[in-house]
Amino acid sequence: MTDQIKINVNGSEISSKPDQLIIEACEDSGIHIPRFCWHKRMDPVGMCRMCLVEVETPRGKALVPSCTTKVSEDLVVDTESDVVKKAQEGVLEFLLINHPLDCPVCDKAGECPLQDQTMAYGPGESRFVEDKRHFEKPIPISEIILLDRERCILCARCTRFSDEISGDPLIEFIQRGNKTQVNTFPDEPFRSYFSGNTVQICPVGALTSSSYRFKARPWDLKKVSSTSNCSSVGDSVELNVSQNKMLRILGEDNEFTNQGWLSDKGRYNFEYLHSDKRIETPILVKNSNKELTINETMELISNQILTSENPNISFIVGHNSTNEEYYALNKFAENLNKVENENKVSTTNFYLSDDYLYNGFFNDDYSLGEIKDLDSADTIILWAQDIKDNLPTLYLRIKQAVRNGKKLLIFGHTNTAIKELSEEYYGENIVTNNFEFNVDLSDIPNLSKYIDGKDVLAIVGKASPLQNVNPIFQLVKHLDQNSNLKILNCFSKGNTLGALQNLDIVKGLNEFVTEFDSSKKNIVFTVGSNPVNNSIYSHKIKEALIDSDFVVSLDLFKNETTELSDIILPTTTFGEKEGTFTNLEMRTLMQNKILPTPGSALNEWEYWLILSNKMNLLESYGTEAELNSMLCKDYIDNGNIPSFDNLNKPSNLDGILNSKTINIEVKNVDSTNLEILFVHRLYGDSSSQINSPSISMLGSERFIEMNSATYFGSYMLNSDVVTLIQENNSIQVNVNINENLPDNLLVIPINRRGFQDLNPEKKVELEVAKSREQLSVT
Amino acid sequence: MSWEKALIDKAKEIIDMYPQKRSALGPLLYLAQEKDGYISNDSIVEISNLIGITEVQVKSVASFYSMYKEEQTGKYLLSVCKSISCEINDSRSVIDSVKNFTGLENYETDTEKVFTFEEVECIGACGGAPAVQVNYETVEGLTPEKSLQMCEWLKEERPEIIVAEELQEKFGGVKSFDWAIKDNTGSSYSVPGFQNIGTAKEKS
Amino acid sequence: MKETLLLTKHMREFPEDSHQIEIYEKNNGYSALKKVLKEDNPENVINEIKDSNIRGRGGAGFPTGVKWGFLAENEDRYLVINGDESEPGTFKDRILLERDPHQLIEGVIITCFASNIKKAFIYIRGEYAKPARRVQDAVEQAYEKGYLGNNILGTNFSLDVVVHLGAGAYICGEETALLNSLEGKRGEPRLKPPYFPAVMGLYNKPTLVNNVETISSVPWIIQNSGKEYSKLGVEGSTGTRIFSLSGHVNNPGNFEIEMGQSFGEFIDTFGKGIKNNKNVKAYIPGGASAPWFTGDQLDIKMTIDDVANAGSMLGSGAVVVMDEDTNLVYAAKSIVSFFAHESCGQCTPCREGTTWLEMILERIASGRGRLSDISLLIDICDNISPGLDWPPKMTTICPLGPSAVSPITSLLNNFSEEITNMLPTKIPITQ
Ligand SMILES: Cc1cc2nc3c(=O)[nH]c(=O)nc-3n(C[C@H](O)[C@H](O)[C@H](O)COP(=O)(O)O)c2cc1C
Ligand code: SF4
Ligand code: FES
């Protein structure tokens, strides 16, 4: 619908999209109507009444809320009449009679619409001589959010957000009339993955985050747009920095990706940047953690490579590097193969530290979709990791699409958190606990109704590290034959796609483990990854690293992996470096630098450059920008140029879609009789989260999930504590009952501390405390 | 205290009457109130599970309506009307007399949990002003003296079931209209006596 | 002047058991339904209602036939009977529920038949425990006799009725708030547009919402034809209405009369005059929301239009008479605090405005008024109901907020000295 209609506002004609709300149409033409409750991403409620305007009706002029009234051809609107002004001043006065005058100590001061509008329209002095409404001053409503009910103006933004957008209505209006207040249930805190959004959209300082409270004034903040690497959605964010410290991350409204929303992990996972545990100088671990200079370290490493006999060089890479860094690493590896001496490097290999890697659908047989296809597809098919945990903001988009009438079909039993959104949930009757189809695809009930001849967007990815992926290929093939199919490949972590795009051939951790040959000379680089934790292969990787000859870790913190390294090189991260990022739809987005580099840390690419130089391998770049233009030149074939120049503009949120095919070489893991499902949960024990005090405790509880009804015949309770026993290793964990899980399935969040020593291929015994039965599973 | 099976069965029966589960929320809150004399947090948890909404959503609805109580009520909920017709017919002195006898302020309950006193808005008995409800059974045409006698009687007799006709006969005066039909059903706690939610009781 | 008994005839004739189905049946009860089912022409039923020109008895006075005509097509449609009667002064639905529930149920069945509705709800305010019991009993009797349930009286028509109790919230009388309440939500009015019940009502399906008295009139209209009904009363206010009379009269009660007679006559004839032979200082013609008339305005005719033209509304048909000794500041305060207490709290002007008005009146009544309070009261009222006109304009979502303005403007327009007398320094009001 591109037709425009004409309306008349304050005597001049403006054009508007049909069906738009008056407030939006005016906004688009630069006419600002004051408002508190209206938010463009949520249903209007018309509650605050600040946006009243006058419109002409057959029965004369009428006052209507512009946030709930749609435009119509030739509508005559007055946003400035005396009646309008009077009504707005009236509303403002009403809001202020119960609002505390604590701007000097309020976090919102300086960016508070109520404060701004009081300046602009407000009454000079109060006519209210009565007592204001009183509530207990800020009360914590979760580990990270505080609520000050006295400041609340009851705009229902937070309650609507949690109900409509995030779908976990844990904050609500209590009481009625003048006693109305917003609150949570006493025993059920505001424990939502998305709670921080309510702080951002609260028009006053009623909701605040513990991490930002009293930290800064808006006018002291330095701001820059960037892209979050919390997940591969590539959420647009605004980084707020004061005195070289990151204080806050806000969501930016990017139509293509996050539409302004962030998960709490994406929002609060930044305090680690300034942790005093950051590594700031190179460390020689095997020499009682001696600190070295960069030069000494580079000398050591290049000597190792040059003097080793036919070394195998492995790079275990993480997902927090920029495209430019992966590109530089790739160049470095290419060059290593050209080392001219008698001890030629025998192989170089890239392994991505990601248990969910599989070959995906990056070839010309299928067309790749975009996130915004969610808004136009008829049917959404989901076969992926628990989307709410792994791609939280994509989950919000899916939820919104379902709200708008799109049909969601879910395969497998991992997406239990969003089961209620689905039109069809093809659980254990269709897909076994082992992820095999139980039925012929053409016999799946109702499937053809939703796909035949329809526009279908399939969101696919491995549901669990150990999943056999053949059924995914089967399903996609079936969909492709029957519908207009587009595919979103779900590799959930950070810049995974950037790694895949820029490294020649990428393999998974499973390949590292199987290819590892301890009889050879092994040099391993871990690049921003901690494979000794968080992976189902952790225990084997640990053994391999112990058996390696030389291990170099590029990282921010000491962790399980660096303990086994010879050398740790301090690097930079999000906010400290500039570069591009490729999200799951292969959209290239910009990450910007706003913080200085800590200590003597260097960007990853700088290490590769120095090492090359040390080994007399010539590289032709010297800056990130030069790297970027080299990278762009390689992309030119595809006509897509994700250059700094065309990305690094403040308004350019849409990025550039790239269609470079990528090479992944991952073998299918075949796990028979899978009754333990390994998954990743949003919060875990990554170094960044552990070192961000505001959210560190969110990932600390260790639990397993299962349904209550039967676990091999035993009735489980939420309060149960069980012990997992494997050989000489035993772990005590809490049980979280999840009734949406099929019987006899144990879900283990592998990214929580304490599970890394489990060997997924060996038997685990499960002992129920309170001397209940002894259970045993494989 | 979580709900017993009989209560849960009753709740499920009520839920089945409606096209959508959530519509049963109001009636289920009455069940909770009849059980404890108020809406306890345990009942909120129970109801939220039965209906499939969050606890705070249940709380949000419960706290909106004045008949769902947040604190335990006494055996007899005395609701004295103060709206316009009663106001101009001197409901003030009826209120004072009830307050005097019970020693309670608005929304208070005595320590023995016999009485809860509240001033309420119009109860649809304007013709028989001033009017009072005891456990939602209406008495019309009260005087300060009669209301005092009524409180005394309640305290002495402790009737299990409150029936409007009985109260009216003993303590009432002018009525809104001729009640005509004799009734012997009423309520035994601070909930309206209503068949469908099983709170109506018959006095033999 | 005398009563015309349509709705209250049966209960008058059989005072002891008008609520029993056998008695109702014996006296022509359910014969309108039988007639309708026999004729099997839903269209005709709607036409009879249109012919009757009956206007809704819930307060807004919208023509019922027209409303039925608006109901959007859909597989699922609902009828919701508004028995939330909570407007101070009103107790007319109570008598219909308590003493003649079958008349209502018969009206419900006919209405559903006319509009092809298969599920109806009777929403009764929670405080009406006894009336609700009577209706529930009657519904069960009707099921037993085959008037409700599957294949009513052997026809293809089926209907289920659920009696639902409110829980103490006046605002649930507002039809969209009522629907929210029936959906198990907070009783907050919805936005109109888009939530017009006839299009997006209960569970977002087309829904008819009608008052108890409105639907109780349906059997008579069907029995006697819409044309006969329209001959009663006067043009624009046809038929009879049950007026609830209360306040300082000798004989309060519900009286069913044809519209068109004067308030003075009504109060004299049925109220048997004012207690202790006093004079009327002011009276409320249509429930607490309606602006007051003075003792000098007793000859206004009791019709929807006459009352509206005189600057008030016939509303819920509740006449509250205040004698010469009434303290009108207290009276106004009582009404304002009613609305403050009953505001749902969604919209700012109503939530904050009504409470602020209440606080100021409270202060004045306790002798702590200020000279500036009068203009402040007026300005707050103006911010809730711009222009203080009748019918009121509003800055609010629903008319509850502006209702709290009525008593204050009534007081200030006609009895300003009562309030100035309470101020520490008396001043005349110049507006
Ligand atoms: C604040 C408010 C309170 C209302 N209370 C009632 C009520 O108690 N009973 C009622 O029947 N209508 C009440 N109404 C009117 C209803 O919204 C609606 O117009 C009526 O139920 C329609 O039925 P009718 O057309 O048969 O009159 C109220 C309206 C408002 C704005
Ligand atoms: S006017 Fe009052 S009652 Fe009506 S919606 Fe607004 S707050 Fe609620
Ligand atoms: S912005 Fe329109 S009413 Fe609040």
C-alpha cells in the first residue's frame, strides 16, 4: 500500500499513509504531539490523554486522543488550538499532583518526557495543596530492576511490554482508581529475559536498573551506535559512555533486526569491560604467570612456529571477533602455509567454538530469508535451538509475527518456552527424543494446510549439540517442494556468520577432537574462545590441550582454557574496536569503538600482523580501515560492499545484505539413544557474565530440566535436588519442572558452571535426593 | 494452604461453563474468598495454575474489585452504604453506631474475627435508605438503634447463615419495594451466596 | 396519574411466587417465545423491536432495534445482559431480577433467537446475591422445561445461559468494562473505536449488550406488537419505565409509568409528598451521574429528550429527592467520592481529577476551604469535561470522569451560596 492520503493539520495539508494513527502521521511530517503512553511498537491504550487533539466531525470539533484515532481522507486536525492546549496542560497538572519533585536525584532527569513537557507546557506553580500519594521508595522487583511507584505515571508501557511483546506478564497494575500502582507478585519477581526494555521505555524514572542507578547524567554521556554481539541477530544498540566507562546500553529501533528491544543479557552484559580481572599484558602462564612485553611474546610465538617440525596449527575461534579480524586471521593462516624453511607448517585449521555448527543451507539450492520476512510469510516453521534462550530478540519478532496472525509450527521438543505461541507443536509424536521423524513427512497432521503453496519462512538450526541433522535436511527438502520457502540459518552466537564468511573452511569442535593427533607437533591458538568450558566436548578438548605442544590464548580473562595455555594475549572486545559484523541473515552491520584499549591489549588483527612481520610474511594492511577495504574488494564479485564508508553513518541501520557462500565442514554426529538433551540457556557462566556484577548471579543457579510426570517412573518435584553421577564425578543440581518436555528426557544447560566435566557419550546416573529411587540413563 | 481436590473439581466445573478459561477467574476468586475469608497468595498461585495466567495477573484482577478482600474478614462483613440516598437519609449515624459497637474503623476486622466493617458505595437499596449488607444480604430502613441491635444479635447468636429476610424482619424498616417472596437462602461468609459457585446456603 | 403495568404486572398479581416458572407459564409466560419459535422469522422479531421504538434502559437511551441491527455477522455472537445496576439511586433492575426472573429469561431467549446467538451471559453485580440466586434458579427451571439448552422446544434453536457475578466495581456497568470483567480481566472500559461491542465485543466477537429492563420488555412487545408498545408514552420515549424513587419522600419505591409525565406529579403521586411536609430543594432526575434540577424545575417532563433539553439526563431512571434542609455540599461530596472510588484509574483526568475534586470538597466541608477553591474546582471540572457543557465533552475514555463533574456544576450553578457559606470568608461567586 503505497497510496497516500491527504489530511489537514493546523491549516496545512500533509500526506499520510492510510490507516495510520494521527500521532504517527503528524510525527512523520515533523509535527510533534506530546505523549506518554503511546509507543510505536505497542498497541495504543489512550490512557495518559496527553496526546489529545481536536478533529472536525459532523457534529463539530471533538477532542480525541491522537494515539488511538486513525487518519481518514481530508481529516482536519488541530494540534495547537486553545482547547487542545488547555486539555494538555490539564493532563500535565493531573500527572504532576502525585509526582514527587525529586528530579535532582532521579536517573531519568535530563531525558524525562514528563520533565521536558513540564518545562514546555506545565503550570508554573502547584495548585495542589493536599498530600501526595505515598509509596515505599524504590523496591527491587528483580535482581536487576528497581521500581519507584511514586514516580510512576501509569502509562502501562511496562505492563504492555511484558504482556504483548515479551509474553511474560510478571508486572501488572494492582488496585484501581487513584490507588492504582504497578507491581509484581510477591513470590514471583520480574524475572524476564527482557525486563530491561521496560526501564528504557518507562517515560519517567519509575523503573531503573541497578547497574545504571546514580551512575551518570544524560548530558555527561558520550554516545555511539553499534551492533550487539550478544546474539547473531545483531541487535542495534546505542553505547553510552562516560569518562571512558561504558555505563549503559540502549536498544535502537532497527526495523530489520531488533526493533529497539534487547534481551537483558544484551543490555547488561558489559560491566566486564571494566573488571579489574581483565588481562592487560601478555602472560607467560607456564612461567608462574610472568608478564611479558608484546615484543617478547611475539618473538616467543614466532620462534615456536618456525622451529617446530611440521606443526599442525589449529585455531579455535570464538564469535566475538569482527569480520576484519577473521579476515586478517585467514590471511595470516594462508601466509603460514607459505613459511619457507625445512619445517614447513603441515596444516592450518579453523575450528569454531560452537556446538551447534552444522552444514546449514548456504548454497544455491535454497533461498535465504531475512528477519523481516517474518512480517510477510504466511507460515513460520521453527526447528532450532530454544529460540528464546539463544536468539532472544528473534523470539520477540516471532512472537510479534504470531500476534499479527502468522502461523507458527514448531518441530521437536526444545522450543518448549514458546510452545503456547504455536499453531502446531510437533513434539514427540512426530519427532522422537532422538530427533528422528516418527512419521512420513507428508503424513504430518495439518502440515500441508499451512505450507502448500504458501510463503514459508523456515528457521532452522541444530536443536542440541548432539542432534542428528538429517531430519532438518529432510524437512527443508519437503518444505521446499511444497511451498515458497525461505530459510534463516540459526547459528545463534555473535558474529558466527562473520567467521564463516571470512575464514576459508570452518570446522566444529567435534572435528578438532577427532582430528587431534597427539603424536604430531601441535600448536593451538584459542581466539576469544573458551572451549574447555561451555561445550559438550570440553572434557576432551581439555585433554587435547594438555597434550598439545604449545597453546596461545587470545582473551580478555583468565578462564578454564587459559589455565592450560602457554601464553595469554590480552585482546579487545565490543566497544573497544571498530569493525563489521555479519548477522544470521548475512546482513553486515557496523560495530563502533567508543572506549580506549585497556593496558597493552591489542586487537586480534594487530597480533596477526605483528606475527606475520616477525616471520617475514608480508601483509599489506596497517589499519582496520585498510583491512576493511581489502575485505570489501574480495566481496565485490557479489556486488555487495560492506565498507566502513557506507555503514558508518549514524542513520544507516539497515546494513548490507551479503550472499557470499560459505564453507563449513562438519560431520554429522550420530548419537543413538539420546535421552539427555544438552542445550544452552541465555544466562550462563561466560567470563563476560561472571565479570558483570549486575547480572553475574543470574547464571549461577545450576539446574536440569525435565517434566514432573515421569522420569523413568518417578514423580519429580520442582523442589527436588538430584545428583548426576558419572564415573568418579558427581554434580548436585536443582530440578526445574517443565511440563512441556516429553517423558524421560533430561535437559542439561551446558553453559552453566559445573557441567563441563560431563562426558555426553557416557552413562549418567541420576540420584534423587531424600533417598528416593536411584535412576540411571544413558 | 493449597486447594483440596473437591475445590479444584468445583473450579474445573466452573471453568467449563465459559468459552475461555480466563472468564472463570472471578468465580474462582469467590471460591478462594469463601475458603479463607480473603484472597490468599496460595489461592492466587492455585488459580493462576488452573487458568494459565501469571500470579500477578490474578492479583491485578483481584485487587481491582472491592469485593475480593486482601485481608482476612470476620465472620460477618458489615457493609454500610454511604452513597447519596443513604447519605441524605442519615447513614452517617448508622455508620457511627456500627463503628461504636464494633470499635472498628473502615475496612477493619476485630481480633476475634467476628466483624469486618466497611463503608460502601450504593448497594441498590436506595428506597430503603439507610441500608446495610451483612455478608451481602441486604437489610433496609435501618436506624442507629436497630443497627446496634443487629450487631448485638449477630455477636450473641452467631448465626451460621445470614438470610436477608430474617434480618429484615428483626431489624429492618422501610424497604425499597415489597420483597413479597419468602426466601431462606443466604451466605455463610464474606461472599455473595450464589448457587453456581456453591456459596449459597439454605437455612432450615 | 397512575402506573401502567407491563413489566411489573405479573409480580404484582402473584406477589408470593412470581418467580416460579409454573406461575409464570400459567399467566402467559413463555408464550411470546412460543409464538416467535412458531413463526420462525428472526427478522420479524427485530422489526417488532424497531417498531416499538424502545430505547435502552441502561442509561444511554440508545434505540434497541437499531443496536440489534448493527450486530456484525459471525459464527460466534453473544448476548450479555447488563445487570450491574450500581448507579446511586437506582434499584429497578433489582426488582426485575428478584421478582420476575423468567420475564428476563424469556426476553433473553427471544433476543438470541432474533440475532442467532447461542450463548448468553447475565452479568449481575456481586452485591446482588439474592437477585442472582433467583435468576440462577430460574435459569435452571428453564433448562428443565426445555426453554434453554439444546433444541429449544423441539426446534433447531439452542441456547446456553450463564449467570455471572460481578465483584464490586461500578465501572463494570459501562458495557466494554463489563465485557473485560466477563473475560476475567480488570473492569476497564475499552477504547471506542475500535471496540464497539456490536463488532468487537466479548472475546472480540460481535456482542449485544442490553440492560435488564430493556430485555425484560421484549416479551411484552412480542406479545402485543411493537406498534402497541410505541403507543405508550410519548414520541422518542415510548413505553413504560420503572423509575426508582428515593431520598426525602414519604413513599420511596419502584414505579412503572408511561414516560411523559412531570417529575413534580410523579413525586407527589407516588412518593406521597416530601417527608415532614418540606419543600424540594433539588432533585436528581436520572441517577448520580445526572446534573441536578432545582425545586423550581419540577414541571419538567419525564422523557429522555425533555430532560436532555433541560440540561440533564433521564439516565437510569433514578429520581433522588433532596428537601430544603439538605446540605448540598455534603450531597455533592458524596457523589464525587462515589465516582472517585469507582474510577477505574486508566485515564489521567478521571483518576487524578476525581480524587482531587473529592479532596477539595472534603477540605471545604471540614472548614478548611480557601477562596481560590471555587475557581480551582471549576477549572479541574473543565479539564475533565471541557466547556462544562451538556451533553458533556470529555478528555477521558468513558463518561465516568465527567459524571463526577455533574454534582459540582449543579451545586455551583444553582446553589453557590451553600458552598461559599462554608468558606472561611464568604464571597459571592462570579463565574
Ligand atoms: C460509567 C457507566 C456506568 C454504566 N452503568 C450501567 C449499569 O449499571 N447498568 C446498565 O444497564 N447500563 C449501564 N451503563 C450503560 C451501558 O454502557 C450500556 O449503554 C447499556 O448497558 C446498554 O444497554 P441498553 O441499550 O439496554 O440501555 C453505564 C454506562 C457508563 C458509562
Ligand atoms: S473516565 Fe475514569 S472510569 Fe472511564 S476509563 Fe477513564 S479512568 Fe476509567
Ligand atoms: S499518548 Fe495518547 S493517550 Fe497517552
